[in-house]
Amino acid sequence: MAVPGATAALTRGTPSAQDRVPLPGSPAAGELRGRTEDLPLERAAEAHRRIESGATTGKLVLEIAAP
């Protein structure tokens, strides 16, 4: 995921306080969200193909109907 204006550097050891950059947004405040897509269980084969091909971003969730 690209963050506008962000840069990355490879470091060895423990990063110093000046090397640490806070993420924009707060997960606790709901400002950062994962991407999910819900699919019915009948589409499990499609979900598997998409995951293996790398055509997804985030997670695919298979829904199982209650008995």
C-alpha cells in the first residue's frame, strides 16, 4: 500500500526514535481499515483462484449460511 509522501529505508538493528514515523490515522479510532470482501461459500473456488493469482487486495471472507 502506498502512502503519499512516505519513504522507506532498510536499517539494521533497532531503529532510533528519529527513524520511527507514525502512521497516518489510528486503528483504534477506526481511521485505518482492512479491505475485506464477503463471498458466499458457493464461490469458494473463485475466491481460491483469486487469492492464488494475486488478484486480491485485502482478505476474502467466505460466508456460511446458518442451518
